[in-house]
Amino acid sequence: MNKITLKIVQGGLSPEEFSFSERSTCVIGRALDCNITLPDDQAHSTISRYHCLLDINPPEICIRDFGSLNGTTVNGKKIGQRDISTDPGKAKHMIYPEFDLKDNDCFQLGDSIFQVNILASNEDTGSKETSEKSLMSALDKKTASLQKSVSDDPLDKINSLLEKADDNESDLVSIKGYHIIKELGKGSMGAVYLAKKTNISERIGAQTQIAMKVMLPKVETDPKSHRQFVRETKNTKLLDHKNIVKVHDIGYYDDAFFFTTDYCESGTVSQLITQQGGKLSLHLALKILMQILDGLEFAHTVKIPDIVLADGKTSSATGLVHRDLKPGNILLTKVSGVLQVKIADFGLAKAFDVAGLSGRTATGISAGTPFFMPRQQVINFKFSKPEVDVWAAAATFFKMATGRYPRQYTRASDPWLTTLKTPVTPIRKYDASIPEALARVIDQALSEQPELFYKSAADFKTALSKVV
């Protein structure tokens, strides 16, 4: 198991070590809700309330100062320090670079010094052939690097998989007979395409049209990562609900993960907002929100069967949490002429994180922004309780009804720091026509202090039903 430990070598903090074995963020500063809270004393008087952020995906870790007056000292050098002539108000609109940390690096905040210890696991697959395969893999990678520009293109990759499927590759039987019609969307890790079955008789019960997603890991993969990913994603097949995109097949082949799901012909809520001139009618926004909550309620309470973990232990659980709910992954379709909402990508973000396939950064430009995240999730990125999704659903409604994000972001600002320090704007400030009773429920759903208000989608739905 990859593991990162921060050891306190000076400063007398308790505990003396902080360990991270999975994807997370860690905010350090003098505020009481930081992951690591520094003393409010003379020795740390130069430290900001939210001073810096650690972006952690073992075995990788980076640090970013939030533009403090005194900066953060890494291996004896200051990073992120704003110019003394720049006032704090302007500094919060500046974006500061991340700095990669390595094993035995040290960083200092006030009188406290942290040493970074990185344990990178080279766990094999339990096979005697592992070392030989590793040697062959190293040689193969030299050849593969020459073809990188081709193999890293999602369309080239999916077309290659479909060709192999038609040549009767056993691992690709689930996508045999499909061909790509068009691209539906593209992100930092892959793309999704509309695919059509050329000969429906080849597979009884197959969909004539499906959405086919291909995801290319940001890091090199190994059998252990594949197993972890499969364990996480197979539970998504349990989400059989009208307001959740149905996953039909999940596979891995030729350094790519692929998924086939229901095709939703009406696009995403994000696209609908754009088509409607920047925001939706209150009636339509509420209709979409209620269906989102129906889907969340099912996903958060579904029974997960026992699974065997990597260490051989058995685990069972209740419910799956999305962690990345936003207008872009809420899809729309029509059933008998009636609009139906379907939540997409349930569990995929977490699955890639758990398997260590998503690359380092949760906070970098390619990873998106926390526009639909509560501040609790920024402080602790692995925070994965149902209320995170409920908050995101309320934030999505805010965007649909007003055309604005719940917080006031600017292009020049660091969105992660904005989320930490900027309170949510009351929804009627942007649209006074929204009924006061409804506005109170939405504002409550987006409240974060001292904790997230609605703990379940059912609670939020109940509150909404009383005012609409």
C-alpha cells in the first residue's frame, strides 16, 4: 500500500504524525476546521487561518501556499509568498503554483516543521511471473512511448477496441458489433461516444444505441490497480433506478477502461442551461431537482453485498456516494414524451482515486473546480457522506435557477481558497422572484456551518415538498 506520512520534527504539535493512504486534501492553518490546526500563538503569528493546501494521492503529494504574506518554506526556500505591496483582498484573486514534494522533503509554517515520508508499495500480483512481466513491461513501454500520441487519443483507443472486439477478442465481447456515431463529451481522462449496434441479432438483449465511455488512466496501471478498480465499479451495476444512468458493461483492455451505459439523447443539464439562455425556469429547475434527489435517495440507501477486499477480509456497506455531482453529469432523456433525469458517473471518480489511476492532483486545472463542492469536501477531499451529494444537488439547483454559482468566483481567483473562505450567497440576491419559503429551504441546503444541514436526500425532498 502506498502511504504518505507527515512527521512533526519541530513545533510540538499533537499528534506527532499524520498519515494518508488514499486520495485526500489537507488544509493547514490556524482555523479550527483545518485538517491540521496550528497553534494560535506567537510562534505561529505569521500563519494565515487557511495557509496552505496539500494535494495527496499516494505516493504523490504537492503543496500550494494560498498567497500568504509570509509564504511557506519548503526545503529552506519560500513558495507562494505574495508581494508585501499586494493587499489580502487582491491576493485572494491570485493563483499560486503547486510544488511537488518528495521523500524526506521538509516544509515549515511558523515554528512547526513537517518532514514528508513516502512509502511506495511495489506489491506484486502473487505470481512467480511478476518480475518477468515487469521486465517485459519496461521494454514494451519504450515501444509504446513512440505511439503515445495515437494511443492517448480516446477516439483512436475506442476504435481500436471495437476492431479487436469484431475480431472476437474474448475480453471485448460486450462491445462486439458496435460502431461509433459521434462524440457526446470529452474530459481530462477520456471521452464518451454514441455507439450503435450494427447487427442486433448478434447479442440477444443488446441495446441498439448505447453511450460508450473510454477512460485513459493518468498513471501507469498494474494488476493490483485493475482489481481495486473492478471492486469499486462493479457496485455501480446495483444502481437500477429510473433516475440513474444504467451501467451495462465495464471492462479493461489495452491500458484503457471502457463502460457501456444507457444513451440519453437530450444531453446534459449543463447543455440545457446554455440552450435556455443561461438559466432555467423555476418550474423546470424544481422538476429536475426532485428527480435528482430521487436518484440520490436510492443510491445512498442501496444495499451493497459482501465483497472480498485485497487483504482477504470481507466488507459490506449501505449506499454509494457520487462525490462529483454537477450539471455536466446529470443527463436528460424522454420516456413516453416526458422528461426524465438520470445521474451519470456514479462511483467512477472514487473508483479511479481508490485504484490510484487518476493521477496526482485533485486541485489542478485539469481536475476541474469545486463549484459544486461544499467546503467540507475541500478540507477533506475523501469526505464521502451522502450529505456531500445533497449539497451538490442544491448547488445544481442554484445554478439552474439563477445561472450563477452559489459562491462568487472570478476567473483570476483560486477557486479552492474561494470555497474555503467565501460564504454561499443567498439565492434571492440573484433572483428576488424566487418564493421566500423555497429560498429558505435552498439556503438551508447550502449552509455549511457548523456542518451540512440536510443529511439525506429524503430530508431535503421533504422540506421542498412543503414549500412547492
